[in-house]
Amino acid sequence: MHELAFPLLAGLILIALAFDFLNGLHDAANSIATVVATRLLGPVQAVGFAAFFNFAAYFLTLAFPALHKVADTIGKGLIDKDLVTPGVVFGALIGASFWNVVTWLKGIPSSSSHALVGGLIGSGVAHAGLGGVQWTGLNKTLIAIVLSPTLGMMLALLIMLVSSWMMRRATARGAERRFGMLHLISSAAYSTGHGLNDAQKTMGLITVLLYSTGYLSGDFQVPHWVSISCYVAISLGTLTGGWRIIETMGSRITKIDHHQGFAASTGGSVMLFAASWLGIPVSTTHTITGCIIGAGVARRASAVRWGVAQNVVTAWLITIPASAAVGALFYWLTTLF
């Protein structure tokens, strides 16, 4: 157990909630890019819509507690929970937040999730060496980096094909009206999945902080107040929007209509709920980007601006190493005090 004065503990928790808020702001595009791009909802309506369903995930976890496995993975599945110190948590949060701010200012849809994973791994290794890494949890997270956008792309492509066949006898106007309604429902589901998977990452970090400082006794479980605080923080962040990234996600990768928006959001929803059930902290950004590309390819491969997609992938590849380096640096800075 590591002793930490209560004011410092409260300060670290506030930094964690600030990261959660930044996560919502940075990843608002994940939930609303398709509904804004298709003009199904206005920007202000869309962020309110997404924030509401981000928070709705809290009530879903009350009904299905098994959906809270992602918090366990972050809290004790990447770095041995008995080796985590307040300095490790601080380094992880600053490393992740730094990368989020940089990519947000540049309008790059990078992953807040993997920025946090990178920050935690970097600061954890700086503290305890490679022996502190929980390789099972890290490996499944790294595998998900590749699988989540790939499977999302294939799933969205399949949904496009199946739904096109089902609507083959509908008029163009009738099909567009139905797909508009389905698009709204699937976007609500995706926003719920986004809140569910992403808010848990901060929950896991706060919980392991409480555990390491002796403020959490008994089983390693997320306290109720931590859970609701994280859902509130990410919802408020989503409410502020992330307009630069919305442009990249909603129109620069490919032009989409309601049919494609429905396919992308539905594919993304399935991926996020499955990942949350399995306890895998996937990137909501990676997932929806893969789904948008799959929906675009279903029309024609040339509809996708592959240059923009390549830039996005490049950002993905450097997210974990960059945030890990910053996380390690800030951990080392704490040792000076």
C-alpha cells in the first residue's frame, strides 16, 4: 500500500475525471459523425443526443453487471495492480491527455482508449520494468487494435449488402425514410456502446488508485460513486463536441447517406457491446472508422478517400508508443519529488 494524502488523492481523481471529459470531447465524433454528415440531426441536437445515450450506459450496467469487465482489464489486467503507485496513475493520465490534446488540435481521430493504455504501460514499465506487465490483458488489447476496425468494416459491408437486398422492392424515397429512422436508432445504440466501453477505462484507473492507496478494501470492484462520476464526465465531454474530428469522420473519409450511416452505426454497436462483454478495451474511434470505410466500400471502393484513411491509420500506429513515452516521462518527473 502506498500512502497518499487525501488532497493529493482527490487531485488525482479530478485529473482522471478531466481525462474522461476529454475522452468524451475527443470521441464525440465517434457517436455523431454519421448523423451530422447526413443531416439527420443538427450539430447541437446530435451532441445532446449522444451525451444522453452515453450516460444511459450507466443504467444498462445496473441491469447487466457483466458489462463492467473493461474496468477490470484497465485496473488490473495491464499492469499488476499490486505494483501500481499514484505516480504510475499520474504518468498514465498525463501521457494519454497529452496525446488526446495534440490529435484533437490536429483533427486526427486517434484513440483515447489506446492513448490511456499506452500511458499506463509506459508509466508502469518505468516504475516496475517489463515484469509488471500483464501480458494476457495487453495482448488481447493489441490484437483488438487490428481486429476491431477490420471486423467492423466487414460487418458494416455485410449489413449494407443484406439491408440492400431486404429493401430491393422499396421506392428510393421509402427506403431513405426507413433507413433514416434505423440510422437514428443505431446511432443511439452506438452512443450507448461508446459510453459503456470508454467510461470504464477511467473507472478502472481510479479504482486501482484507490486500491493502491488503501482507500479500497475487499474485492477489486468499481465503487458506485466512481462509476456514476465517470459516466457523467464522459457525457459532459461529449456534450461539448469535437468538431474538427467530426469533419474527418463524417465527410473526409467518404460521403455517406442514411443507409451507410445505419450500416456503420449498427456494425460499430455490435462490436462495442461484444468487446464490453468480453472485457476488451477497444478503440471506439478505430471501430467506427472501420465501419464507415466498410459502408463506403459497399457502394464502390473509389468512394473511400484512401489517403485520409491512411493518415488515420498512421495516427493509430503511433498512439500507444507516443503516449507510453510521455507517460514514462511524467512518471520519472514524479520521482524527483
